[in-house]
Amino acid sequence: MSTTKALPLLEPDAAPCCPPLSERPLTSEEAQRSAVMFKALGDPVRLRLFSLVASHEGGEACVCDISDVGVSQPTVSHHLKKLKDAGLLSSERRGTWVYYRVEPAVLAAMGRLLVRTGAA
């Protein structure tokens, strides 16, 4: 039984989270969605876990491969849940292990948000 859950950014008709910050001011709703993402990444352990998953060979990582980040296993699980709740990670249980992945659409949306538009 798979516990993989589709992320809002990956739905076929979903628009990217937000326009580039330099394009126009964010609406209240866009700012709220972006703040959830940045808040999740604002913790050093979460940022490190996100980086470990994103840079792992094959684009996904078993929790057994990324849990050595200087905190206890329950704390790792807590931080991974926060990243999932923010829509930054998806997961799938395979036997006794859970595999996490950062979908390319998530990284692309994050990159678009921070791109500078127009002439410099």
C-alpha cells in the first residue's frame, strides 16, 4: 500500500506558487503559500534534510540514508513531517523504510520565485 500523496504544485492544472518576487508584489495568498515553504526551510536541520534528499542519487532517499544529521531519529521524523506538510517533500513507504523525494516541479517553482525579472 502506497502512502504517496500528490503535492499541490504537481497537479497538472496547478499554476506555479507565485511569480518572481521582482515581477510584482505578492498577493496575500501568494505570500502565505511562500511563507509556509520558507518557514519550513528556515530551520537548519530541515534545510539540511531537504538538501540531502534533493541531492541524493536517483532523486530520492531512504530515511535510513539521511538520518545522520546530529539529532535523534524522532526529531528527524518530526522535521521530515514538517517538510512534507509544507509540500516540499513527498514520501512512499516500502516495507519498513520510507523513501522521500523532492519533485522537480517543487525545485522549479522555488527557483522561479527567486529569479530576477527584467533588465538589470
